[in-house]
Amino acid sequence: MDLHSFLRAIPKVSLHCHLEGSVRAETFVELAGKHGVELPEGVDPEDPYDYPDIYGFLNVYNLVGQSVRERDDFRRITYETLQEAAEHSVRYREMLWSPMDHFQVGVAYETAIDGIIDGIRDAQSDFGIECRMIADINRMQAPEAGLEMVQHVVDNPREDLIGIGLDYAEADYPPERLWKSYRLAERHGLHRTAHSCEDGPPRNVETCLELLGCERIDHGYLVLGDDDLVQRCADEGVVFTCCPVSTAWVYFDDDLANHPIKDMAARGLKIMLDCDDPPMFKTNPSNDYIVAADYMGFGPADFRQFVLNGIDGTWLDEPTKRRWRLEWSREIDELITQLDDGP
């Protein structure tokens, strides 16, 4: 077995993947046509996922959100991304989604979440993959809109919806703007994460941990600019959900060999790997592992640790985490023995 085959085969958890960013290009174009969403000039229906920067990406991401409107649309896109994940040995996913995008075109929260749950159930039955959902706040909207979204989550509880997150462009939209939303989520027992330090200063990570009560950090690369904070996060075992391909494309000039993930691991930060918005960045759950091996020099033992870090970062109960760590460690160790060059 070569290293790439090993990386496709190892069991994986997924903690940083966006539902709307996982919609297949052909599904997006079909749903846009179904609901009369016109693709703006410059968006090629043959290749709609092509953009020059983060803002171009977010424009297309918004269009995808506006094209998913009916309960069965949500079932379909959830099922399709979980099908792909299962094909790449993802066994458990805590998936982010963006209710506020759908609110803009009049989609009721209940319609969206119940369609998503339909897709989760169908995918688990057909492929054995488990999934839970995280409702993401669009930080570029007014803080009041974020609070309203969390209130929707609180007022319409579903056991499959277990937490909230914070995404969209970080620059000029610091996390403290959403402190009321996070306090509301905490009072109602929802888990909490946030995109931070992808294009914002290190203090944003500290704000997320201290003020928002985040239990893990999505991305977090620019935390490396504060040595004391890096040491604190390493000492406390804060899990960072890192996405090599998407962030190299958007923020680091496609320079995978010098991606901050290398230094994060070298400095003792607890990272796991994921694929962010797979079709939108021409990647998949295995490919982000593969580029980390090919460009960053990580080996089998590193990926074993990244998987275990991912288990630790889930919001599962502790007995399940302990059992998976034991069982998956044995499984990965057995796969390591099958590598062409040996363990």
C-alpha cells in the first residue's frame, strides 16, 4: 500500500466542512435553475466554482445558499456530501451550515434543518456515516441577525443540531461582536466553535476562548504571531480544525509547502485536518491529507495523531471518544504495517 492509499483508507472524523460549500457544482446549477436564481455575469455554469479571492468565493457561496430552498433540496445536498465523505473513510462528521443565507430568500429554519436531518438519516442508513450539525453565524451581518439565528436554534431544538459556529470573512468583523449570541447558546447547552485567525489577529483566538467560550477553533493559523498564546493553546490542548487546500488557495498564495499548518504542528498545537468546502476548492476529505503529506512532509505517525486529535475535538461523550481512540488506533496501526516501506 502506498502512502496516498493509506491516507484514503484511514478512518476519519470531519469537524470543518460546510454544507453549502459541499454542494456539487452540477447540483448547484440545477437547483439555481429550479428556483430561478440567475448566475451573475462571470460565473460559468460549466465551472461555477472559480473565483479570484475570498470575497469572490463568498459571493458564489451565497448564491448556493439562495438556491437551496425546499426540504428535499436540503436532504439531497446533505446526502450527497455525506456519500462522498463515506467514500473517503469519514465515519463521523460535525458539519457546519449557514441558516442565515437561506433566511434571505424566505426559507424557514424548520424547513432547512428537517431536510438536513432527512439527508443525515438516509446517508447513515446507506453508508454508515454519522453526522451532527453546527449552525454558523454570518459575522458580516449585524450582530442582531446572529442573535436572531441562535434564537431560532433554541426555539426549534433538534438532537442532530448540537452547536453554533462563526464564519465568513474575519477582517473587520471581530468575534466580540457576537458575544450575546454565544452567551445565549451557552445558556441552552449548545457547543461553540468559531472561525478565527484565518485573516484576523491572534487576539481573536483569545477572544473566542475567553469571551465566546469556544471549545475548539476553526483554522487559527495566524495565532502563530503570539508566542504566549501559542504556548497557552498547546498547554490546554485546544483543537484547531485546519484546512490545507482552501486556505492555501485563498490566503497563502497556493503555497502549500509553507502553509502555517507545518509550524502549528511543530510548535505543539493540537491540529486535525479537514476539507472545508470540498467541491468549491476542487478537493475532498482524502486530498487535504494527501497534500499535507506531499507538501508539508507529514508521515503516517503524524496522520495517526491528527485523527486522534480529531476524535478529541468532537462533541461526543467521553466513553465514545475513548473507545474510538482505542479502536481506530489499532486499525490505523494495522494499515501502517501494510505500507510499502513498512511502519
